[in-house]
Amino acid sequence: MEFEPLDQYQQRRKKLAEIESLGYPPFPHKFDATHSPSQVVSQFGARTADELAVGKPGVRVAGRIVALRPHGKAAFGHLAGGGARLQFYVKLDTVGEAAFKLFQLLDLGDIVGLTGELFRTKTNELTIRVEKLELLTKALLPLPEKWHGLADTEMRYRRRYLDLIVNERAREIFLRRAQITRELRRFFDDRNYIEVETPMMHPILGGATARPFVTHHNRFDMDLYLRIAPELYLKRLVVGGLDRVYEINRNFRNEGIDAIHQPEFTMLEFYQAYSDFSELMDLTEELMRGLAEKVCGTTKVKYGESEIDFGKFDRLSMREAICKYWPQDAGVEPNANDFKTSRRAREIAARYNEFARVKSLEPVATGESISEGELTGELFEAIAERHLIQPTFIYDFPTDISPLSKKRVDDPSLTERFELFVAGMEIANGFSELNDPEDQERRFRAQVEKGGQEAPKEVDVDYIRALSHGLPPTAGEGIGIDRLVMLLTDSHAIREVMLFPLLRSESAAGSADDEGQK
RNA sequence: GGACCGCUAGCUCAAUGGUAGAGCAGCUGACUCUUAAUCAGCGGGUUCCAGGUUCGAGUCCUGGGCGGUUCACCA
């Protein structure tokens, strides 16, 4: 197989053949490095020229050649590895004729092993004086432009390997992402939660409302859904006596793709027995504050134009949030108590829709089939959600839109549920778990009867059975890891924090397929 | 799905409807402390695709592809 740019590809193949004919193995198996370029920099970066001249520290370093400045019978260049660059100096007199010949057959992008002593040049840059040069892997394709790098967003996602080589920011995002999941695991491990893995392929849809991906198991001749949430399995584990569990893994939802949605995304879900939603809010504050401090070094995190303070969390009921952000021109500001009767909730929605009509905004749905709980949820999303920049818990979710949450004792139209919003994004969703099997069964049946592509086709009988064996009072929460990483890396698209976001296939445009699709 | 924006050399980008260009990368040569090395020379194009308008299209029009933004959808 050959790749563009063809002339350069073939040129490099030719050089590789020459290297082989000089007696060097074309793809050697290993290299015993003492340091990566970044380790050299961190260990010797503080040494002065004199100190290096006395100590003459010798190192063996491996990395990718990312800059080359040949000067006839000598050359400078930079070796990249571990996120740092180390200058190297190759001189005919030092490496000898054979190695210098090899060096002249090297290109930008090649991976080499260098052995030599460290010194400082007259411009005082830490440099390895190459005494021994080994080609470790020939790059047959060139790197993107050395100064501007790779800017084309599509190419950055499709060829993430180039993005990672060339764009330091991309590399930093994914290192930080790893740090975040590491800290999350530490947080839960320290508190005696156990990490579990539950099925990604589900025979029955459940745990959230979303259109699923469908797949098929041949041997069992059985349709399966890629999971949209691990929730029902994790709560079975709590029934089984694993009182504190968490899982960090992928969910799959067959829906729209935009700046904050991707079809597969990573969710942390955790459950703790003998607890309720208010404890979870406290725990979530602690978690987020600690994470920001650990990862960003401060609780005050820059995100675009704003500075988000993870040291301070607001709490508003959903109804309060609607009232607080009620648009000025939308008539009389409602009172949180107005939502208690169906009639008045509908009046509020009508008032908002009149405002939306004038401002040509999208109205909220108000049909007969829409319950006042759904109405409240819609109004919240239309009016308040985007304003929630600083960390804000929204609680008192209507029961109608919370099929797995426990109702409030004093008001069964509301549940003990909250969501955390930051930068206008939903980051977390937690609640006191509904553990009354009969109530749960009624809510499941209502979902199945309502139908639609997002509703399960059947009631998850085994889950009801599990609840019938007794789920202790339990609180559970899901945190969207990708969005959390966005917040802590000042990234404004979920694609930026996912290594390989889903894109349409690159196959040749205008092929016969187009006709066939119609 | 709608609206808007983009797509030109391997990469980053230019080009009033009038001969498609530069820098980097590549190739040849010079150069033993350079660092976006420098100097001299050379090669490199289905201007995303298919039609149309025009004497003439990278540029204008229609349709399509891919990406982006945004709205809608979406727990």
C-alpha cells in the first residue's frame, strides 16, 4: 500500500532500502533507553554548562526527530518524547563515518535512539552530543507542517496520531483526562467503594430514556441493545450486598451529535446504600472541589470567558430556577408555588410561549398529553439551563420525568433528585433510588405503554424481582466524564476530549453508493 | 433534519470572472554551535465531486459529499 504524498513516500522507502543495504536492521526490536527526552529535561534541565562539562552525564534517549538543521558535516535537531524536546548534535568527527552516513538518510519523523553525553551549546541549550546513532523506525510519511502544525479539525480527529505528535494541547488534554479518571478512582476507592464492570449489551432497554443501538448475538439468535446506562445492573449489585459500587465505562445513545453529545460517551455511576440524594450533593461538591484542586491546582477554573468556582455550589429547586431566570419581557414572574396545580402550571407555560412567539424562540410543548411535571422540565430547559454557569444543583425534579427516583415524602409530585449544571451543561444526575418494587413496576409499565423508540419494549421483570428481594435505601449518581474533562481542560467541544470521536466514513465522495442510498 | 460558514500542492495559507501562487515539507548542491538555520537551484495541482451559466469559472448558479457553527431533537 502506498500513501500521499507519493513522491515523499517513495523517497523514504528508497532511503530505508539504502539503510538496510548499509547493514542496519530496518525495523529493530528494542532499544534500552536510560531516559526519554522529557526525563532528560527534567533531570538535567537545571544543570549549568560547567556542571555538565564536569559531570559529562551520559544518556541513551529514544524519540521522534521533529526538527533537523544540517550543516554539512554536522547537524542539530530535536528529538521529541514524553511531551518534551531535547536538542541533539551530530558531528562527523564524533559519530564516525558510518553513523554519519546513516544520519544523512534520516528524515523528519523518524524514530531514533541516541547515545551520548549532555552538554550546553553556546546558546546555552541542553543538548546531547551524539556518539552512537540507531534508527529505530523509519517514518515513511512526513509530519505536518512544522510551524503551523495540523490545524484542520477534521484531520485532527481522523488522524489523531498526528494531532498528538504535533499539537501539544491535544496531548495535554488526554494526559489530564487520564489524571482525572485516576483521581476519580482514588476518590471512590478511598471511601470503600468497589469498582465493577456490568454488561454493555443489554437484552432490555433501561436505566435512562434514549434511542439505543441494536446488535445481535448469533448463537442465541438474540437482539441486544448497547447499554444506554448501567443503572439497573449496579442497583442489582446493591441488592446483592455490594453496598458501595462504582463503574466508569461507556454508554451508547443513538441520537444527535453536537458540541456536547457523542454516541459513545463515558459515564461514572456510583451507588451507596443507606444514603439519600442530599448526601450525594455534599459528596459531589467535595469530589469536584478536590478534583479541580488536584488537576488544575485551584478551585477557580478558567472556562472560555468565565471563571468557574468549584469551591462554591448553588442549590435551586427546578421551580425556583424557572422563576429566577424568568425573562423580563415574559409577563408576570411566576412564583414557585404556582407550579403546584396543573392549571396554573399551564398558565405559566402559555405565558412563556407567548413570549417565545414574540421573540421567535421555540415554544415548549403544551399538549393535553403533557403532564405538568414534563411542562416544568421543559420550562426549566428553555429558561434556566443555559444560565447555570457556576456550579448549581437543581433539585425537586418532577416525578413524571424521573421514573427511577424516590418521591418526596411531603409531595409525591416531586422526587428526591438533582442534577448538577456547570457552564450550562448537565454534568451529573443523582437521586434517592426508588426501591418500592410495586411503584417501580407501575412506572415501568407506564413507560412501556407510552411506547416510542426510547421506551423499553417490555418491563424488566428481573429488576422488579431484585427490588422485591429488598434494595436498601440507596442513593446513586451518574457523572458525565467527557463533559467534566471539558470543564477542567477549557475545551468547548466533546470531540476535543475524546481520542477518536465518531465521524462519517471518509470513503470516496460521489461514488455509486450515493445513488443506492436514495 | 433546518440555516449559515468552510473545502486550493503532503501541511499552513494566497489568488477583481482573465496564464493557479507563497512559506514549510521534498529533491540537487554548499555549509562542523544551529534552533521557524542560511544560501543557490529543481520538481510538485482532478482548486471536494457532478452538472450549468460564460468567449473564459478556484471565483457565479444548481445538486451532492465531508467538516464546522448554530437551531431543533435529545434525561
